[in-house]
Amino acid sequence: MYEDLKYWYLRDHKLFRTLSFGQIRQLCIITGFKKAQKGEIIYFSSSDLPRIFLLKKGNIKIVAVDEEGNETIKDIIQKGDLFGELTLEADSQSNEYAKVLSDDVAICSFLMSDFEDLLLRNPSMALSYTKFVGLKMKRIKNSYANLISKDAKTRLFQFLKDWAEKEGVRTENTVVIDNYLTQNDMAQIICTSRQTATQLLNEMETNGTIVYSRKEIIITDMRKL
Amino acid sequence: MYEDLKYWYLRDHKLFRTLSFGQIRQLCIITGFKKAQKGEIIYFSSSDLPRIFLLKKGNIKIVAVDEEGNETIKDIIQKGDLFGELTLEADSQSNEYAKVLSDDVAICSFLMSDFEDLLLRNPSMALSYTKFVGLKMKRIKNSYANLISKDAKTRLFQFLKDWAEKEGVRTENTVVIDNYLTQNDMAQIICTSRQTATQLLNEMETNGTIVYSRKEIIITDMRKL
DNA sequence: AACCATTTGTCGGCTATATTACAGTTACTG
DNA sequence: CAGTAACTGTAATATAGCCGACAAATGGTT
């Protein structure tokens, strides 16, 4: 991987646009780069130094494993998203891994400590980053508020709506989403059982609201969602 | 309110400890200061410039009102906490107010824009602030994770435990908490109905786990919680 | 083609919790 | 001290959605 290519990989993220070549090179010296295939599991080894990751291509899910071995989906990361220790505080006890959902992914990473140095030298970037973290917080708050106050059906609707808006391809009022999730994944995201999710999806299919297959989901009329 | 007193009000918050007198004076020039009594309602008027608040004394709750007029508790703010537009992004549509829970409160505030200027001039403070926001995010994530995966009883236990640790006065293994919340408040915080909360509290009382009154809550044995 | 793992579909029974409804208790206010 | 508003207590009913169990479909692999 050539230095200048790495440069562009970081540069085209809005957070890094204001940086000069020199500034990014500081990060790049230690920038990691990784490709992976569908189904692969990427561990954030806690022995390693804490890092911040940038997903350049594809989709992954972050899965947390609790004491009893239950797996819960913490986050779905899409192209262009930053993930990892965004709070700039390493937390050791969390037991998480990432699983590749799309056919292949490309991931950049850099050390948290280097990123901190960069922020110290770039106050305006530090401010942007603070706002970025704040925005993330607001989103999380919102989605949790949904989880708590709405029923499973509404949650699924909302989820599909968000997904369609973020990644769907729209023509007229129908939206086609590339479906890289299983019904079980979706159930976990909207915090319900797999069975309930299945039932709701089928219900929507018989209603004509969506056409569901393992490859793609078609929302026939976005306005009705 | 004398300038130097305002200075100390800000200065003794850990976030502002690194600032010089001069730096804080910048904020102080426009620092607001306010006292209020129990039951008073403080509106964050959206017409006003966005502010960041610091609760110097007492307790307040932040209540959000949705379209249908339902009220939900968004946050309980305690002495020393920052609140308001922590994300540094004004958001206009949110309809929130603060209600004073303790006998009286003292609140400092300063303009978000002034705070931003300060962060731009103090990169290391910007970094601390980012970590602070991050910590807040982590807490929120945690409490929501509890809300979703645990049942009402566990949630109440957890809530009491947290409360006792934060504000309780401990002697041996018994903890006394100054109870400025109604059972309805608690129910809202742990996201359950008032009736369920009442039942659970009574159950705990007959079990001997707690002694409940409107003035204080005594946890007889902290180890059993 | 045969096999196996994963994903999806379906069905009752079960339980925690919301909801409705009302009664009793506290504590402030004139 | 009476009156009222805000809390707290209790019980009966209704239900969303979890769970276990199993069958069917799909898709990849040898």
C-alpha cells in the first residue's frame, strides 16, 4: 500500500478534509490497512494498542458477547463510518468482535494516541470531532428511545425506513435495498425475537408493503412506510 | 454576583481546572447565574441562544414532551453535572424543560459559542471535553442496554444501586438516600408503569431490603443489592 | 447428487407488564 | 382545620411478544 493511496483513503472522509498532506502523513505512518471477505471475524484484540477504524468499503456488524455467551449486535457499520474507541478512552473489559457482512470490506485504522496528538495540534478538527461524537450520541439516544417506547412493528418499520434512506436505491416511490442481513440480524437490531421479526416481515409481504428475499428487500411504496 | 465568585463556580469543576483566570473570565463575562426553588420549571427557550449549563447545587430532572403531550424523563442532573447542548449542536425541534427536584438549585450557564471559542484556543481542553462527552455516551449506552435486556425488577435494583453509590450516605452496610423523587419519577427512569414500580418497592420493603418513605430511602444491606 | 449448515416459517403456551379503575394517604394552602 | 392536589396502594383484566419445538426452504460443499 503506497503512502499516497493511504493519504487519499483518509482524506476523502469529511472529518479529515481540512488536514494537510503532512498532517495526514503523521497518521499514515502507522495506518493499518486490511481487506477481508464475507463471514470473516475481526477481533479487536485487547492486548493490542487501542485503535480507531475507518470502514472504506462494505458493511460489518459489531457483536458484543456477554458473560453468559449471549451475542448482541451493538452496531452496523457502513462505508465511510468511523468505529472503535471513538470516546478516546480504551475500555478493556468489553468483549467485542466485528463480522463482515458484505462480500468484501476494506478497513483503515490508526492508533488512538496518534489521533489524539493530531487533535491537540488541530483545535478546529478537535471541535469537529467533538461534534461528530456528539452527533453519534444523539443518534444512539434516538434509536434507543424508539426501542423503548414503540412496539416491535413500529421499530421494524423505522428500521427499514432508515436503512432504505441510507442505502436504498430509489426509483419513483419504490426502494431496493441490498439485503446483507438475516432476519435474525434484523431481529437483534430492533431488539425482538427472531420469530417475531419473521412474522412481521411476512405480514408486510402479504400486505404488499415489501417484497422480501435473502438478496434484496424491495419497498413497494416508500410513502406508506 | 461578583466576577471572582463566578470564577470559582466554574473553576471547581474538573473540566475547567486547567484554565487560567484570564481564560475563565472570557466565559464569565457572559456567564449567567440563576437560583430556583423546588417545583419551579425552567424552560430552555429555543429563541434564546444555545447554552451550556452547569448545576452547582441541587437536583433537577430534564423532561421531554412529545407531540402527543406525553412526558418522559430524559435525564436526572445532579450537583456538578453539565447539561444542555453538550453536543455543541443546537437542535431546535426538541421540546424540553427542566424541573427542580431539590429544595433549591443554583445554575451557571454560558453561551455555546463562547465555549466553542474557548475549546479552539485550548486543544487539550477540547480533548478532555471530547472524552467527557464520550464517557457520557458510554453511560447512556449502558443504561439503555439495561433497560432493554433486564426486567423491571432488575432495573429497579440497578437504579437504586447507582443512586446509592452516587448520592447515598453509607454507614456500615446501610445506605441512606435523600429521596427527592416520586415513585412515578422512578418508574419513568426505569421505564415501567408507576404501578409496577410501587409493587416492586413494596415488595422490597416487606423483604426488608429497603425502608421507603417520601423523604428518604434506606437500603438496609448494600451487599444484598 | 447427496449432504449439511444456515436461514426461514409456523404454532401454542406462558409470563411479565401495561392498563383501567378506584381507594387510601400525605402534605400543603388558605 | 378543612379542603384539595399530589402521591401511594391494590387488584382484575388484557396482551405483546418470548420461548421451545419442529418443519420446510435455501445454498454452499464435497
